[in-house]
Amino acid sequence: MDSFEFNKLIGGLLGAVFIVFSISIASDAIFASPSPEKPGFIIEAAEEEPAGGAPAVPVEEPIAVLLASANPEAGAAVFKKCTACHTVESGGANKVGPNLWNIVDRPLASHEGFAYSAAMKEFAQGGSVVWDYQHLSDFLASPKGYIKGTAMGFAGVKKPDERADLIAYLRTLSDNPAPLPEAAAPAAAAEPAAAPESGAAPAEAAPAEAPAAPAEAPAAPAEAAPAPDTTPAPSESAPAPAEPAEPAPAPAEPAPAQ
């Protein structure tokens, strides 16, 4: 290829590039869309609420009820995430957190040799508050949410059933485990509400049937009331005296013999 042919190719390529850029610049000038001088208005559309209203907030069962079916072995598996900060054996050393042997019903901020936070000491009220099942459940659900300012950085066990399993495991960390709370209390409170239903049947049956007998008894004289009118009835119903029969017509005179 000689230089003339090469120059033609280069010239054609440059010409094509020039035409493309010219069209782009011209189109920007013709179809320019200037930005508005002031921002437009934001139209906020009202969000429709669901037909059923706000979603119902799930009601968490009391820890006493959950502990009745809790599994300590499953709680031991949940506790594995706590082993970096706590020991559980009797006489175990304190780590980032205190040793947890005999933790259930132990006064708060009372384990020897551990430096508790000021928030934990204040919450303990001088040792009058103990780690009962409810305090353990509320604290393990959200440590920083339950005791503001605690040094415990654990996020918490959010699932109630896992939390109950964990507390059931902590209960076993003792030579004399604390008694479980009364799980039948909620059920016993619900029974009086059902009692009126069982007693409602006799209450409805007795008043309904008892007044019925007096109501029917006065009805008998009412039906027998027409009896006094039966006295004149014979005179009315007696057959009227028969009217005298008309005399039979006189015998016809014998026809004259012819």
C-alpha cells in the first residue's frame, strides 16, 4: 500500500470521527434540557394502611411457661457463644465476664474478684436484686437494653425458646439447682374464666323450667271458666215444643153413583 492510499484511509477515518462529534454537539445544542431554576415540589403520597390495621405485635410467653419445656442440652449448645467471656465450672476463673457457677438466684454484681460496671452495681441495689429467672431472661434478651451502661458487649439471645434453653442450662450449673418457677400459674388464672360456662347450664335450666309450672297452673281455671255457663245450656239446647199439627183434611165426600 502506497502513501496515497494510506492517507485516504486516515482521512476517511478522521472525517467519520469529525462527523460523529459534530452530530453529537449539534444534538446537544438543539435538544438541550436546562436544569430548573428552583427545585421541584416533592409530592408525598399517603400510604394506605392494610385493611386489618397495624400488624399485631406477637406476645411473648412468660419465661416460667417456656422453662417448663426448655432443653438444657440445647442450652449448652447456645452457651458456646459465651465461652469466650465466661467460665462455668465451680471455682472457675473470671475472664472478660464473671464465672457463672451458681448464677441462678445469685445477687447481682456479687461474684468475688470481678470488677463490675457502675451500671451493674447500681442495678444490683447493694445485692438486694438477684439473678432470678425473669431478670436472666430480660438481661439475656438485650444486655445493654435492659441495664443501660453495662460493660457486657453481647448482642443478646433474641429467640425466646433459645433463651429459655440457655437459662435451663445455667440452672444446672449448681450443686443444688434452684427450683423452677410455677408454670401452671397462667393456666390456673384462665380456669375461673371458664367456670361460669360450666355453671351456666344449671342456671339457665332451673329458672326456665321452674316458672313454667306456675304459668301453666293458672291456665287450667281459665279453660274451666266456661263451665258455669252450662247451667242454662239445657234450656237453650232443649228442643222447642212442637207446634200442633194441622188437622187432617176432612174425608172427601163419596162421589155420587151414576
